[in-house]
Amino acid sequence: MVMRSVPAEGPGVAYPGQPHPQQQGRPQRPGRTRQPRALSGEGVGWVAAHGGAGASTLARVLGGTDLGCRWPDASQGEPAKVMLVARTHADGMRAASRALGALREGRHPRGMELVALVLVADAPGRLPISLARRVRVLRSVAPVRRVPWIPAWRMGKQAKDLPKEVFRLGALAGTRPAEAGEPR
């Protein structure tokens, strides 16, 4: 399932028949045609809903573009398909909610597609009931994929055996984990 929404009004949003706000008032050079700028249909971008979400680790392990805490930039040819990444602690889930709210309101680049919200475990074990309920709420708004606690990643090391959830996430992203191994 892919979540798509229509861009809203605001800075940096251009509509058909209107020049892009950043291009207004700039004269065209004679003999040069402006290439349309669009997000790339290739690859996947990892967007962190907050610092420390795990987007950089997932980009390193699964491939794709680490976009940090921002939406993809068409002028850089960044991927249209994104995975929004957040930790499963309370602040992480609030940040994910805010990012999903921005998507719902159309505050994102034209053509961007949310593939899934990826929730990375912030600790080993089960979530407290209040956080598990929050996951259910988020799941009602966007497709959710969970990544369990991986102790080696905490130490910045490669995991010997990755959990099957990481392989499934890689399949969704169209990649295969770089840390190889077979799913456990």
C-alpha cells in the first residue's frame, strides 16, 4: 500500500501553470531550456522522523538514500519513494505522528510516496501497552513495518544474523541487506 497525497499551499509549492516560487523573477538565459525537476523514480529514501530514529543505519544496511530529517529534494534527483523512520519510544511516536500529519496536510514535495512507516525498537522486549496502542493508531493512518531490537547496531557493528523483519523491509524497499546472512 502506498500513501499518496496532494501538495498543499505554502512556500516551495508550485501548481500547474505557475512558475516554481524559487524561480519567480529569475530571467531565463537565451538559448537555455529549463529541465523539469522531479523526484526520481529510482531507489528509496529513508526519512528520519527525529534524530536517532535509525534511518542512517537502515540506509547503510538496506541501501537507498539517507535523507536525514527532511523530505526528498527534487532539485537533487532524490527518490520519490520514502520510508519514514521512527523509534518506538513515546517521543519517536509523537514525531512520527507529526510527520504523518504533515503528509496528510500535503506539506511534502509533489510526487513523493510514503511506502511505509518503519518503527525501530528502542529497547529489547515488548512495548508497554500505551505505546502498543499508539502503534495501532499509526497503523490506521499508514502501513507500518517494525524492526526489532538488534544489539549489534547499538554498538555500531554489523549483525551476524538479521531478523526476518529486516529482510522483509528490504524486499519492500527493493533491496537486500548488505550485512547478508540468512534471516533468523
